[in-house]
Amino acid sequence: KNILVTSSADTEDIALIMDKVQQKLTELGVAVVKSDSIASDSIEALEQLQKADGVVFVEQLMKSSREDIRKETELCSRYQVEMLGNVAVGEE
């Protein structure tokens, strides 16, 4: 499986957690790609979403936008990419 790890929040805390998620999944033999927010309309991020078998979202309370999270889930549905789970991070 090819897993995409992404977040609508762009903070150092989120980047560190995304690195840890990537490392752990890679240790389990899972192919993992990290991406900027798929809600940002980045062509690269959307291409990575289309190639993914599943997505893990890493979001931070009070930093991640509800609108962006809604858009991310809609994009997963549109491209028929399975949402595998969420990592919710508390406030700083």
C-alpha cells in the first residue's frame, strides 16, 4: 500500500509528528509519502493523493481549519482514496 500523510496545519509540531508517523509506518514496511495540505490546491499534493491507497491526516487543535478538513475529506471521496485515520494534536 502507498499511504499519504498530510495536514491542513503548517506548524513545526505537525511536521515532527508527520515525520514520526512516516518513520513508524516505514518500519512496518508501508510505503509512505508526506504532503502539504491537499486542501491547498497544490498540484503536487493532489497528484500524490491520486496515487495513494489511503490517507492519514495529522491535525492540530486550534490550528487546523474546519473548512480545510472538510475539503480534504471531500477530495478523498472524489478520488476514492480511503481515509485510514487521524492523528489529533493538542494545542501548543
